[in-house]
Amino acid sequence: MKTILLLVLVGLSISYNANAAVNYAINHCRNYNGAYNSYPGADCANFVSQCLIAGGLSLSGCGGLDNKGAIPAVSNLKSCLSKKNWHSSSTRPGSFKAGYPFFHNSYSHAMLATSISGSKVYYAGHTNDRCGDVYMTSGVTYYYE
């Protein structure tokens, strides 16, 4: 019985909670979390990685972590998601949902989806702080489990 319970608890602790990531994004899109570093002018990947951490995604084993455990570079965040077996697509898959990250196709900017309405993906992000009040419809690469 103890073994089964432990396996259930371990399984629960490693699942990603997209709603928790969205809540974090909305709460910290303009109210930066002082527990993390801030990178003025280039904070997008750092912010998205914080959202993913809040959603329960472990970034352990990923390259490019800063001294607070977040990932400040877009290229390192992209690599981390691939290493964690997340999938990518230039067309929005049906399994992409609020709480998942996406990037400009040039991988110059990272964002976190906060809601989806038809073809519009509303997002939160840093650098130019956004709180789910703007959307993208194309020109991005989506990441999903």
C-alpha cells in the first residue's frame, strides 16, 4: 500500500498545472516577483520560465539557469522545453492551451498563453509587459506537452 501511495504522489507532483501558470502570469505580469532576478529590456524568457515553474515544471537538468533557478535566455528556454519532451508546432495544435508557452518564429521573444478565443491567443509576457490583454494569431511556434 505504501508503494502505491508513493507512486500516486510522485505522479501528481510531476504533472504540469497550466492554470497555476496562468494565475502566476496574471499576478506577476506587471508586479514582478522579487524572489527572481529581473532582466530589464530582455525579461521574456525569464518570466515565462517562472510561469512554468509555478505550473510545476521542473527546470532541473536544463542549461542556462540563473542563480534563482529561472532561464533568462529564449534559446535556453526553447532547449529546455525540448529536453523535457514538449512538442513544438508552427500551427496551433488542438492540445495547445492557456498556460503553455509560445515564441515568435524567430525565437526572439517568449510568451505564455493566458486564454484562447478562436484564432486569437491572448498572452502575458515581460519586456513589454502584457497581462492577457493582447493576442497573437500567427507567426509563432507553439509548445505543448
